[in-house]
Amino acid sequence: MRRLLFLSLLVYGLVIAGLVMVSGNAVALAMPLVVYLAAAFVFSPEKPRLVITRTLSANIVHHGAPATVTVTVHNQGTKLEEVLIEDAVPQGLTVTDGEPWTQTSLPPGGKTEFSYVVEGKRGNYPFRYLRATVNEHLGLFRQQGWLEVGANLMVLPELLRLEHLDIRPLRTRGYAGPIPSRLAGSGTDFFGVREYQLGDPLRWINWRASARHQHALFTNEFEMERIADVGLILDARQNNNVVVENDSLFEHAISATAGLAEAFINDGNRVGMLVYGRGLEMTYPGYGKVQRERIMQALAHARTGDSLVFESLDYLPVRFFPAKSQIVLVSPLRKEDLSILTRLRARGYQVLVVSPDPVTFEAQKYAPLSEADASVQLALRITRVERELMLRRLRRVGIQVINWQVDQPFANVMRTALVRPVMPTNRIVRIER
């Protein structure tokens, strides 16, 4: 439009100058410009009738995986001498291959398409608008507008893969699984000895115990292995998050939660999740791959936030988790959290705390200062001692605590911390003859 205005003013000025000076040369200079404007007016585009579709190679991708965006344009109107289609890439996505635009001409009924590849961090990225710009070759008359074409790309969090995790909740469910149930039955771990009953396998007979009793046989009992209810709690309180440059402690906590969820679901357990921070975002307990996808999508949407109501864990909805189940809290922890965790343990829940270490994580920011300033070194030592005392208080009440320094492989830390302890024999029947 600026070019059109400029040329119009120039023609007008030359014509006025020629009339004022009674000079045909000035008017003659304006004639080519008049022809140029007339040609542009004749070939000016009509209102375009475009049908645009946007397709994604996948609506849900994992962290670090690329997604291909394909835009198809159909012209259902008259010929378009020059059309520019630009896609509005959501903020947070990076174009790694191709270009999110195309410029071409379209005959009536013509079709064109372009594609590009994007990558992004964990999150939800809605595609909404494309901009279409139509003009003739002279570039004087232009029509521009935004077209709403919806699509959505979800990037799942980074997954820290784990092997089987040994947990010992007080109550299990009535299906076979990998968790010792503290009940006698078919299993692999020795549980006790009882009198032989008709139908017991001969290979279970305890010949040493039977040899001491002339008129009785005794059979070994084994501990049944079942599945359990597992409740994951992700601490999303803003005050607990630590950000160092472009790295966030909350992102590491999300990756750990994703790995824990996959490991527990792969073992057949019923898993639910609660994101506690700016509100309560619940994923109700379930099994299998469907539940895994629900949890991963909930983690993709998870954000930190502040709330006066949920500033502490005092309002944790305990009834969301079945009684005597396994609760796993992923949190940097505060001193105020110790009381509610102690109450959970007293109510019969088996509590495991996976705590990304905020002290070591934030110490990276002050590493240059700590080497030169003794006061910074002293402050870090005091903070580490306070945190260690807090974790010891939790361990004294029977809570498993894993202090995870996020620069260490999470799988190695969990494997070392959750080695199944040697449990004493629950019951041995002794019969004197």
C-alpha cells in the first residue's frame, strides 16, 4: 500500500506541475506511471478463496523427537498471481528443517503444500493461525488476512528409564505381581513352615523338620507376590523450584516422576498421580499403557505455581490414595513438610521420598564465588548440614528418603537405594511331639 500511495502522489504531482508550468514534458513523465498503475489495477487480485489444512506427523511426541508439520493450500477462487502462506509457529518450538512458509502462484483449483520439522521441550503447543498474503506481480494491490487452522502438538517429558523397583507396602491387591505381600502362598521367598496338607507339592516338604517328628510331615510356605496401589505426588510449588540459568529443578523432578510411573506400571501396579502446587491436578489410579499415557500427558501440562491454600502439604488429599498403599513424593522438601509426612507414615502408608537436592543444584550458581569467598563456602556447608538433619528425621520415622543429586544417573541412584532388604521370617510353626 505504501508503494501504491507513493506512485499515486508522484503521478498527481507530475500532472499538477505540468498544468501549473504549462509543460507537456511533465505530463509525459507521468504517463508511464499511469500505465503502470492501470495495469496493476486490472490485474489486482480478487478476494481469495483458500482452503488450508495443517497436519502433524504425530500429535504426541517424546522429548527430543521431531514432528513434521505439513500445510496444504487449495485455491477455490480465481487465479492468484502471487500468494504467500506463513505458518505461525508456537513459541517454544524450534524449526530444525524446512521453512514454515511458501510463496507461489495458484491457478483456479490449484494446490500447493509445504512442510517443516519442529522440536521442543516438554509442554503443549497449540497451532492456531496462518497468514495469507495475496498480490499481483507488480506488488501494488495486496490483500492479507489470518486464517484459523487448529492443530495441537504435545511433547512428553524426558523419561528416565528404571528397572524394577522394590517396594513393600502394607497392603497389596489380589493379583499376581512382583511385590511380596506378607501372605503365605505360591512364591519364591521362604515364608514359614506348617504341617503338611493333602495336595501340597512334594517338592515343598521340609525334610529336615519332618525328620525330627516321627508321625508328621511339614511343608515350606512361600511369600505370595502381588501388585500394589502406588500414589505419585509431584511437588509443583513455585517456592520449592530452583532455576539456574536455563535449567530448572522442577524439570528434573518431572523426568524422575515419569520414570517412576513407567517402572511401577510396567510391574503391573495400579498407579495414580497428584500434582500439588498451584492447585490439585489429579490422575486417578489405573493400569496399563492407557494409564501411562494419561500420566505422561498430565506431566506434559504440569507447571509450577503459587497458592495460599496449597503453600504447605497440610491440605494434601490423603483419601485420594488407598489405605496402607505406597506413596512416592517427588519434592525438594521443606522443614514444614516433615509433620504431614510423619502423619502419613503413622496412618499406615509406606512413604518413599525422592528429593532432588536443591542445595547442590543451586551451588552450581555460586561455584565461582565459593572458591574465592570463605563465607559462601561456610553458608553452603551449613545448608547441607541442615538438609541432612531434616532427611535423618524422616528416616527415623520409617520413611525411605533418596537424596538425588540431579547430575547423577537417576537409575543408578534408585537401584542402590531400593535394594530389597532381607526380611525376617514372619512365622514358623513349631510343633512338639
